[in-house]
Amino acid sequence: MRTALTLLFLLALGAMPGALLPQRSLNARKVDEYIAGNGWWGRFLDDLQFYDVYASYWFSAIYVLLFVSLVGCLLPRTWEYFKQMRARPVLTPRNLARMPHHASAEVGTTPDDVVANAERRLRGWRRVTAEEADGTRTVSAERGYLRETGNLVFHFALLGLLVAFALGKMFGYEGQVIVQADGGQFCNSGVYNYDTFRPGLRVDGSGLTPFCVKVDDFSASYLHNGQAESFLADIGYQSGADLDSGTWRPYPLRVNSPLRTAGDRVYLLGHGYTPVFTVTFPNGQTRTGAIQWRPVDPVTLASEGATKFDPPDVPDAEERRRSQLAITGLLAPTAAYQGELLDSAFPAANDPAVAIDVYRGDLGTDSGRGQSIFSLDQKMIEDGKLERVARQNLGQGEQLTLDDGTTVRFEGVRDWVSLQVSHDPAQNWVLVFSVLVILGLGVSLSIKRRRVWVRATPLGDGRTLIEVGGLARTDQAGYGEEFGGLSRDLLAHKEGS
């Protein structure tokens, strides 16, 4: 037990860095910023896996050792408990006056009457009655065995909780995806449909439970200071037979009110804006781009990103790469100008505007290297293959014209929502074991193990000496009052009463 308590303390101590330091599984960018801002100390913590606490070797070692320790502690305790349940209460000691609780009196009744009264009063107690050679009758009674039952339930439930968590980590997964709130759809058919995906140890990304989600609309309300008050995404979903019939079932998705379907949970994490640009090329053809931009200010939802275009009707691959366009910059949902500088004053799209740079040249999208949808390849800019050809602030409906006659028009913004899909096959067991942990702990703390003995000794003149002794097996606090009531009832047959 001491080993288990020590390991439990170490587990809690080891979890502290996971709460105090940024974790890669939650925000890799913050981890990089923290390491860069703390120099050698940040790199040292990285070497110790302090940014991946719950996946670290040392945390897993504590976890496994605690598991082994609990098993080694519970098995002998359970066997001992079953032996105690089958054992008879301890016989009445010779000297009850040495007990922590004691009372005695002489009564004018026989020992048989005293024992009968004691058995009635101690109904519900485990008890045994005995008779000694001199005619003395004794009653031994014990109560509070449920305390150890609660203790064992608590520890077995804690063990089950550890197992359930481990199974959840092995067979669960979690992924995030951004979906446009204009009828955009997402289907849980493979890992490539996610923007980020964290599989469990035994999940390879195949065999995911199929379901689809369609985001029809999104609405948000804000306080006067810009703090979000509520988010609501009107979605439709398909799972099971609905996938074959094409039936969409509506669901109002809110923060902390996930959609539960097909064994998965779909959470609404947040939202942002997608600027819509229409590019009209010199030959009159138009292209419209609507790619989500990433919020850089969580309060005002000022966002940054990049919207990229290929020129139309350019069959030559080399010429097409030299003529690609990219629009990058800042999106302000509610425009606020400080001179020529654009900023956002409020997170709602009351007066959207953009401060954009327009680049022309090779975006590097055909290079075979992956690149972020939110930014341009800086190497292409440094090599001179991608050049800035315009910079301007645009309000909704405004446009600018490039040197070759191409026009870029800012049409406005659309909403997008960030969804998280979580799959944990052991979540119901986690709930069950969590409830059992609380119930077992409550029983263990509220019930006291206690004993009481009664000795009725005949005095030879028709009178009987009654002695009552009591002992609390664990904490004695609160037993004195109960013992007082018991002894008063058992000694109530005093002469003349």
C-alpha cells in the first residue's frame, strides 16, 4: 500500500508539467515558441519529454508500476477480506474494563434475559453467543464490514479506470477538421479527410466508423467587449442506414454539446472566416477563391492566410508556374484603421476588410514539397521566383488592378467551423469506474468498523452483572455516541426501572 501511495503521488507530480507547460499534442506551435523563448532550458525540458508528458517513457513507467502495485496490493487484501467474512466475531475478552468504551451495571434479571435483550438490540450485527462454565453468558458482535467492501471497490475501480484509460489510448483516435459553413461536408472515411489526426497506438487510420457531417449555417453572439457568448452550428449528419438512403438528420451543434453518432463524438471547437476573392484575368475569365484564413487574435478574430490561383487556359506548365497568383495578408472582420494600418475592432463580421499583398510567380505547389495553406513558400520569395506586385487595403466589394490588367475583387467573408472528432471505445467504462471510485470512497469514509461485547455474570442472589465493552477498529470518532445509546439500552433493566 505504501508503494502504491508513493506511485500515486509520483503520478500526480508527473502530471504537473502536463498542466503547466504547453503540450505538442494540443498546440505544437506554442511548444516551439516556448522552446525558442527559453533557450537551453526549453531544449532541456524537450529532451526530458516535458512537452509530451502523457506519452513519455517515464510517465508510462509510473503508470505501469502503479498498475502492478495495485494488483499486488489488492489480491492478498481481497483474499484476507473473504476469510474475515467467513470468520466468527472475536470472543468476549476477560477484562472488558480495559476497552476504550466500557459500561456496567447490576440488574435484577437472569443472564438469559440479558442475552435475549442484547440479541434484539444488536439485530443486524454479526454476532455469536457463548456460555462459560460458571453460567456467564456472553455476546460478541461486530459491524462495519462494508467499510472494507467500499475500500476494495474503490481500489478495483481505480484499477479498472487505469485499464479503461489505457484501452482508450490504444484503440481511440482524435482528429480536427475545418468545414465551410455554407453546406460544406466532412466524412469520416479516412485520415486524409482530417487536417490533423492523432491515432491510438493500435489505430492505423483504416476501418474508421463511417459517418458524414454537413454544416449548413453558423451563428455566433458576442458580448460588448468582444467575448464570445455562444456558438451554434446548424448541421446535418448521416450514419448507419442513413448513408445508404441519403437522409440528413438535423442537429444543433454547440460548444460542450457534442453530436454523438456511430460511436464517435463531434465537438464544435471554434470558428473563423474565409475571405472570398474574385480574380478577373486579362482574357476576361474569372476565378473565385474561398480558402479559410487562420485567426491570429482570438479576441477580434483578425486572421491571416493565403488564397492561391492558377491562371486559366495556360497549357504550358512552365508558363503556368510563372503566372500563378497568391493573395496574402490580414483579414479584419470589423475594420478599424490606424492611418493606413488595418486592424480588427470586433470578432463579428460587421464591416469586413482586408490588407493584402498580391504575389505573382511560382508558388511552389508543383515542387513536390508540402506547404501550409495559410502561408506562402518563403524560399520561392527569397529566390525571386515569387514577387509582390501589389499591396492595398480593400473593403467589401472593392477591387484593385494589377499591372497586366488583372483585377482582384474582395467579395466578402464566409464562416467556417472547426470540428473535432473523438473516438474512445472505453469511455462508458471510464464513466462506470469513475462512479464506482466515488461510491467506494464514500462507503469507505462513511462506515466505521466497530465491535461490542456483552457479558452477563450471575451474582447468586437472582441478580446479574452486565458489562458492555466497545472498540472501534479504525477511527473512534463518532463511536462514543453510538456506544452510549447501545449501553443505555442494554443496561436499562436496572432494579426498579
